[in-house]
Amino acid sequence: MVCATCAAIQAFLTAGGVPDEQAHQVAYSGPVRRAEEAAKTVVKRKVGRYQKVLGKHLKSAKKAHPRMVRSNLMKLAHKATRKQRKKQGW
């Protein structure tokens, strides 16, 4: 099995003066292959409805109060989001 990461590591090691056999052994070792598999299985999570609405309220609060501290902006946005959730019933 040839993976892009393993091939790149082998090329770097060979260019650095490491013998081909040793470079191949290191590049295709277990930890490198496990890292390659872990990188493939990462799945980006879907943004929830609450977070989307909170982001919109945070953006509008920042525009209305540009110099307000971030924690107070979050409080305003959270209140507005809760109010909207209650009004819409979700």
C-alpha cells in the first residue's frame, strides 16, 4: 500500500542522505501508517442551528457595539438567540 505521506517521508529521508532501505523502513513504519489512517477518518461536524443563529446575533452585536468586550457581546448574542428560540418554538 503506497500512501502519499509515506512516499513524501521516504523522499525527504533519501534527499537527506539516509540509505534507501532505511528510508523505506522508516517511512512505511506502523506509526506513520496509523497517522495516515487517522488523518483520513477525520469528519467535519455539522454546525448546529443554535450556533448559526448565535453567530448572526454576535455579528450584529459587534456591528452595533464595536468596542464592547467579547464576553459582553456573547451575553447579548446569547440573550437574543434564546429570545428567538422561545419566540419560534424550537
